[in-house]
Amino acid sequence: PYILGGIDFAGSTHNFVYSPAAWPLFLLPHEWFQWGFHLRVLLETWLLGRFAYAFLREEFGSRSIAFLAALTAQLGTNAFFAVTTYACLTLYVSLYGALAVLFTLDRRPRWQSFLAVWFALVLVLTSGNVVYAAGIVLILATLVVHRLRPSDLARWHRDPVAWVALSAVTCAVLVSAIRLLPVAATL
């Protein structure tokens, strides 16, 4: 039951084992695993649309355009690829969640922003294979840098909100470094 389409998503360090989003599935009884797996996919598909809407509403400034764009993101673009390969869905949910939080960092207490960015990045760095995770990190970095203005970069080192984001990124990278342990053990 843990082999889905010939790929062992549940037991593979390449895809699924290190992801905190997958850990609750391993607590389920053997016969409930598939139901839990499918429920997780439905929940993440809904979250993908919700986070995409939050990010795109902030980016576009229009609720109707953001709704249409989020619906397209949820049902038409990345989600099709992500749902067909299960493990990638968490990457896209985390991408839009991180973007929604990063673009609104100053609207919540710093500790909440830190935890939200940290958790989203840990999910990105641990939920898919390393190549997909690197692609999501590159997309995330490109969009954040695109959003910044040169004046923002000049005052970045004095901005406490920027330090919240940087410390969350640093902690996420350190926590997700556990993926490197099997690689290091083989050297």
C-alpha cells in the first residue's frame, strides 16, 4: 500500500520520509494509510488555492484578479503536476504560503512571521526531492528580490522585519540539513 504508481513515496528519503507534513500519515493504521494520503492531497490542494489567493491579492491589489489567478494556480498549472506526483504538492503549498507570509511580514507579530516562514521553508526543503526543492527556493528568492526596491536593499541591514525573515531562513536550512545525513554517511 505504500507503493504508489511504482514509486515508494512513503518510504523514500528522496520524497516523503523527512517531510513533517507526512509524519501524521505514519501514525495511521495500515488499512487507513491510503485514505489519509488522499485526504492530505485534498487538504493541500485547498490550501494551495487559499495561499495563492492571499499572495496574489497582495501582489495584484485586486480581489477578483487574485481569485482568478489563484484558481488557475490551484487547478490548472502547478497543481496538476503536483497532484500526479503527490510529493510535489507540499512544495507548491509551501511556496505560496511562504510568499503570502513574506509579502505581509510587517502585518503580524515578529514571532508569528518567524514561525510561518520557518515552517514553510522547512516543508519546502524536506518535502520533495532536492532538485524540486532547489527549484522552489529559486522561484521564492526570485519573487522576493523582484518585489524589493533598491531603497529596500539599502536599508535592509537595519530593518527588523528583514532580520526576522533572514533568521527564519537560516533556521529552516539548519533544520532541513538532516536530509544530508544519509549522503554524509555514504562518503
